[in-house]
Amino acid sequence: MLKAENISKSFIDRSSGKSFRLLQDVSLEIAPGEAVALMGGSGSGKSTLARLLLRLLPCDTGKIYFRGTDITKLSGKELAGFRHAVQFISQRPESFLDPRKKLGYSLREALEVFSLPYAEEQALEMLDLVKLNAKLLERYPHQVSGGEIQRICLVRALLLEPELLILDEPTSMLDISVQAQILHLLKDIRAQKQIAYLFISHDRLISEWLCDRVVRIEQGLIRS
């Protein structure tokens, strides 16, 4: 479904002014319904790879395919279908919400971006799936916990009925008990919705528990 082929990416070191290559000839493929864990230490390039796959950053070389179509050079409206089908869950979900707006607005906003109608029944179903009370939608982001914010962002993504979730260390900023709750939710959601995952983590035990297979990125290279 989503395939990266020989992706490379370089950056400029601000302190020295020299270029350094963070990713080198990286290839990765995620099949429909498959959960793949991408592991690596800090600075290994795993989050950068996620942003390249999401087309939030351009790659220097290589190609990215979605459903067999080369999307490497597409932009704007040409990427609308891709952006609808592939959703991103960050380790800092609060950055996706307007602090001046109630949480209910943030759910509706996600659908409005794609000119989709807001169905209250579907929203309530998704809230129930992630074990949130609908009254939460009347609150502002600063009035709820980090775990609740992450669940709201899951609902926001799920309302678009994605085929793939790219999850960049989605529980790393949460305490241990809330981490466990979110991870079990992710496992249940995948079983119920048959969504593919790219789960970015530094924890092998969690990765093996949640995903079908684990790949490792080291010094900008993929290790199986």
C-alpha cells in the first residue's frame, strides 16, 4: 500500500554549516492491514522517515508510492486522496489542536478540510471506541489530560476512515498507566478497523506486542 524506495535525505548542520546525510537508500513497504514497527535510537532518522512518507518533507532521492502510484512529486490537491487515507498521530498531539477552540470544533475541522459532513452518530461511536465521554467535546485542550488529548486525536483521525496510521512514539509523553491504555486501544482499533500501522518506537517489547514485524533503523540505514 505505502512503499518507500531508496529514500535519502540530507540536512545542513547549523553549527558547522556542513551537510550530513541522515537517511541513505532507505526502502520500506507496508501492506494493507499490516502493522510495522520502526525502531531506532534518538537521531536515527525514524521521525524524519515518517515525515518523508507523509510528504511533509521532500526526499533528496528515491520514490514514494501509495497504492502503486508514485506520489513523490505530487503536491496540493494532487495529494488530497493520500492525505485523507494516511493519518498521522504525533507524540505531541496537542500541537494538532487549536487551544482557543473546544475539542468538538477540532473533530469537525478535520472533516471540513476534506469537505466531508460531520456525522454526530459516527463521532459518538468513535468516542465510545476510545472510551471517552461525549461531554469532553465541550472542553478546551488545556482542560483535559494528555491521555485524553491523544484519544481525541485518534478519534479525529478515525473519523476520516484512514487506511494507514503513522504513529510517531504516540505514548512517549504519557505516564506508564496511560501508555498501557492507549496501546491496548491501538491494538483493539486495528483489530476492529483493519487499519495498517507504521508504529515508530524505541521499545522492542511494545513493538513486538503490537506489530506484525519490526524493522530497525541505524545510522540512516534500515536493518531487518
